[in-house]
Amino acid sequence: MLSAFANAFRTPDLRRKLLFVLMIITIFRLGSQIPTPGVNVANVQRCVDAATSGENASLYSLVNLFSGGALLQLTIFALGIMPYITASIILQLLVVVIPRLEALKKEGQSGQTKITQYTRYLTLGLAVLQATGIVALARSGSLLQNCQENLLHDDGTATFLVMVVTMTAGTAVIMWLGELITERGIGNGMSLLIFTQVVSGFPSSLWAVQKSKGWWTLGVVIVIGLVVIAAVIFVEQAQRRIPVQYARRMVGRKMFGGSSTYIPLKVNQAGVIPVIFASSLLYLPAMLASFNSDPNNKWATWISDYLVRGDHPLYMLAFFALIVFFTYFYVSITFNPQEVADNMKKYGGFIPGIRAGKPTEDYLSYVLSRITLPGALYLGLIALIPLIAFAVIGANQNFPFGGTSILIMVGVALDTVKQIESQLQQRNYEGFLR
């Protein structure tokens, strides 16, 4: 592997691409450390340390994960990649609902370009809304629990507008950086930026475990993390291959078809999306409860007791159930057995032993429902790892080997390594996976 990595850097064009990606990542991390104009950095740091070390630290784990800690620090890249992720998910859902978008998707590259443009516009709109909400919470003192410090230097309208515009512009710059990586670098730009944000929190999380529990617990956590990563890689690569045979047909004087291929159905067909959906839904009641100032409010007290602390069995059960539900939901809207069956019938393809048309659709639906169950259970168990770790060893809520972070890291790393591998093979070099 090291020799293959060295070969990649010996190739001039690959070396330029890799160095370009490293440069963009450096700029991205630098922007995640620069505070937004008007922020009282010292007060923000004290409040962040107090909030992330308390018993309600799980309230901030999701926002910290996708912003690399930039959101709670109120930096120029505070919104991170989250508006783009949300916009992409919304567009994927709307493609199924709105016929116009579905028609654009079927147009090929030109239609996909328009959908990408719509995603950019929606991202900027969501960025304005999120930036407005975050700055308003920071100005009112509700962004971080039990924070008595003034997070902003002043409460004026000018400062408010400058912060909103700066954070929105930061989101636009992040989109641009991600597209630059996709065009001129290696791998998917947005995925690599998410990967960078997730990995950036690993050193501090591991050191927090060492400081609170000692070197022995840190060693156990690392060993468990490596085992979990190996298991995730195994499941992420697993797939059910449905064989497809294409009949021979005569077009003019030429014979076409007669080839065989397969439809790869991954065990984890939904990826990390169900975990993000479930985390977001559980984050909403906790956020609403944080706005309540009445200690005698029963519903707020119930939420704080059962749906904020990740070590509570009810929280774990709700999290697991939501992940299973969203896995089935997302797979059902992203993979259409009827469309696949119709395309196969149109081009003369069939599954051996299964008639074309409706029987093929029923067979694909049956296989998909069978393979989605282990995928949903796998996602639920992986996502519960940090919650179980907190309950058993009392580790910090920002457990370094959390389910969402592992899924993102493994998925992006495998995809990037495969792309480097393919480019190395084109130049007759030994690749990473050999």
C-alpha cells in the first residue's frame, strides 16, 4: 500500500491532483477556525467548554459532527456542509414527488446540471435561514445552555446582518471548494469536506477519553474502534448480485445482446442518510426543551429526562426505531423496482428463471425488502455504539468512534481509494487494494 501511495505521488498529474485536494482541505480547515466578525471569542470558548462537558452534551454532538466544531465557535464556516446536505436530501425527495424534476433526472447530464443548480439555490436559502437562527440564538444567549456570557460584542442590527451575510457567504465558498475538488482533484468534493470535518474532531475526542478515563480505557476504545471499522468495511462492501441476461437481437446486419451482467443491491442501500434523519428528529425536541425557562414545565422536564441524554434506554429505543423506519423509507424512494423492470424489458433483459415485466418487479421488491432488514438493523446497531459506550464506560458524549462518523469515514475513504486505484491501474501501477 505504501509503495502504491508512493507511485501515486510519482505520477505528475496524480501528484498535482492530490496536492490540490490537500490545499483545498487546508483552506477549508483554516476557515473553520476564523471567527465571524462581532463574536466575543473568549466568552464563546468558555461557554462551549462548559456546554460540551455537561450531561446534556449529546444535544450538541450532531452539530459538532457536521461542522467540525465550527458551529459552536461561530466561525465564518460555522454552517459547514449541513445546508448542502439538507438541500441535497430535499431535492432527492422532491424528484420522486414532482414530475418536472423526475423528467429532468431522466434527461441525463443536462437535467442533472439543472438539478445541481437548484440544489445550490436551495442551499443558499437554507444557509440564510440557519445563519439567522444561529445568530439570533447567540444574541439572546440561548445558543449554549447555562451560558451567562455575552457571545457577541454588541446586539446591534448591523452586527447581526454582518454575521448572517458572512456565514451565508461561507457556505457558498464551501460549495465552491467542494466543486473544485470534484473537477480538479480526486474523489467527490463534498464528501471529502464532510470527511475532513468528521476526522478533525478525532484527536480531541480521543484525548478527552484519555483525560477522563486513563490510558487503559483509551486503548480499549481504540481496539473496539478498529474492530467496528473492519466490520463496517465488510458490510459496506457486501451486496446481493442479481444476474441479468440480455437476449440476442438482430439490428440491420449486426447482432446485439447476448451478454450477461448483474444488478448490485448493497446491504446498506441507504447509506448514512437514515442516521442523519433520525438524529435530526431527536435533536428537535431537545432543542425546543432548551428554550424553556420554566423549571416546572412537565413536558420540558420529560424531554430533558428521556430524550436528551443518550444513555437512557428510551432514547436508544427511539433512535433505533427511527433509523429502521427511515432506512425502509429512503430505500423505497431511491430504488424503484418497477422502473428497473421496465428498463430491462425495454432493452431485452431478463433475470434467469423470472419472466419479464410484473414478475421481475415483484421479484426485485421481494429481494429488496429482504436485504433492507439486515441493512436497517446494521445501521441501528452502529449508531448505538457511542450511546452504549457512554452508558457502559461513561465516555464523553462525543465518542470518537460514533456510528455516524464511522459510516461517513469508511464510505468516503473506500470511494476515494477506489478512484485512486482506478487511475493507478490506468498507468499500470499496483493499486491500494492489491
